[in-house]
Amino acid sequence: MPEPAAMATGPRKALYLTLGGLFVTLGAVGVLLPVLPTTPFLLLASYFLIRSSPRLNAMLYRSHVLGPLLQDWKERGGIKRHTKIAAILLVLVTVGLTLYWSPESMPIRIGIIVLTSVGIGVILRLPVINR
């Protein structure tokens, strides 16, 4: 059984709380914006919160929106297949509509496509769990 994480104190605790809050925010934004991967940000948030505020980390795990992603990763080491498919479809639809209606120049469109490809690559590499 792994040992509990060492609690941070003083300035390090403040830094960890700040980073935990930042990564929770990025993870929550990632739920809404398909260009940000949600799970890695939530894992980072949990890493910092468990070392600075186990109470806040427990609240994160109890969250109806963000908690299940963390629990699946912690308990089963991956995400559900339907979550992966939904994420990829949401990315494709959102970016496709953005490119269709966007007046941006071709270099910016190519940049968007490259970043989208990287994001989809990250999603595809996440392990799938069978439930």
C-alpha cells in the first residue's frame, strides 16, 4: 500500500493550493472546451491538493462533474470508452464549426488543425476501461 503524500507547509502549501486551484480551473474549462484535455489537469490538481488540502481533494473527488473522471483513473487506470468517443466527437464538431465560420487566415487555420490533432492524439492515447 502506498504511503500517504507528505503534507506541504508554509509557502510550499500556498503554492500547492494555488497550483491545485489553477489545474481544477483548467480541468473544468476542459470539460467545456474540447481543446483542453480535462483528465491530465484534474490529475495534476489532485496531486497538489492531496499535499496541501486533503479536504479540498476529497471535495474534488465528490464533484458530480469532475469526480467520476478522477475515480475512473484512480481505481481503473483509464477512462470509459464512451467518454473518449464523446470527447473526440466534441473536438471535431467544435473545431470544424470554428474553421467553417472563422474568417482567420490559412496559417492560423493550419495551426488550429495541428493543435487539434495533438489534442486528439492525447485523447487517443488515454487507456480505455471496460465497465
